[in-house]
Amino acid sequence: MISDSDLLEGIKQNDRKAWRELYGRYKNPIGNFMRNWSCKGPDFDDVYQETMIRLDAKCHTISLEFTLKTILIAIAKRVWFETLRNRKKYGTLADDEQRIFSQLTQEEEVKPDSADTFVNPYEEEAFDITSKVVEAMTKMRSSDCADIFHARYWYKIRVDEVAEQFGINYNSMRTKIYECKQSLKRLLQKAGVKFPTSKNSKDDE
């Protein structure tokens, strides 16, 4: 199977084979994911098409710090949010879409490009987005931790949805996130980052 990096390179070159592979590979997985947000049928077809258009527009600025699937899901959720926002604006938002719109609105309060931090309310540890974090996460690539962190904390995707992306159950993902955070903490401590003393050791999920 073509790797994400080779696929992205083909997209940048406007290779038709790469586009067909991208479109077919991710349509069903992302369709399954977006059904959790009541985006299905013709709505999803429109959202997925727009997602491809937006990926094309920004492909030359994308670096694969996380998977193409994660990138596409983030774009698709944004497109769906904008769709629901327009329906609300023009008074065509269905009753069953109101809850979804409210959830997405809350997520939009923290933008993906904001100066956000990883916050653990139980351990009272804040992981700033700094060069040390980026360097540490680069060292964690082989364990999927970097992709999980991007999905969970950068794009604010819920734990159950991250679990679905990675094909494992909810409890396993909670454990995985905890283990990844401990690994990241150890790497940062080696780099000289100091953490406040904590009374608790519970996971923040």
C-alpha cells in the first residue's frame, strides 16, 4: 500500500492515481467517523468532496507530523461545522442537528492553530507547545503517540473518536494516552523541563 508520505507527494504533483487512491482509501473510514456527527448520505458526499478540495488547496503546506486520515478528519469536521452554521444562519438547521452543532461550536472555541497547551486537570501538568515538545514527540513517532496527541489535544477530538481512528477500544485508548503522556514526560524531563509535584496520578481522560 502506498505510504501517506508518497501519497501526499503524488497529490502535490496532481497525480491522478494518487488522488484516486486517496479518495477511495479514506472515504469509508471517514464516512464511518462522520456518522458520529450525524453527517451521512448526501451531506457526507458534499462534505467529503469539499474536504478533498481543501486538502488540494493546502497540500503544499502540509507536513506529515500526523496521518493523512487525521488531517482529513479535522478538515471534514470543520466543513461540517461550517455547513451546520450556515443552516442555522438561514433557519434550516434540523432539530436533530442542533446538538451536533452545539458540540462542534464548543470545539471551535479552541482553534487548531492557537497557542494551546496539553492540560491534565488531575496531575496539574501543562505541556506547552514548544520546540522541546516537538523534538520529544518526534522521538515517539514509532509508537503512534505523536499522532494520538495531535488528534486528541491539538484537534480536540474526543477519546472515543481517537480510539475509532486507531482501531482500538475506548479503554485501550485511555491506557495508550496515559502511557504516551508518561513517555513524553520522561523525554521532557531528560531535556530539562521541570514539572510541578502532583498528589494524583490519574489519567485525564
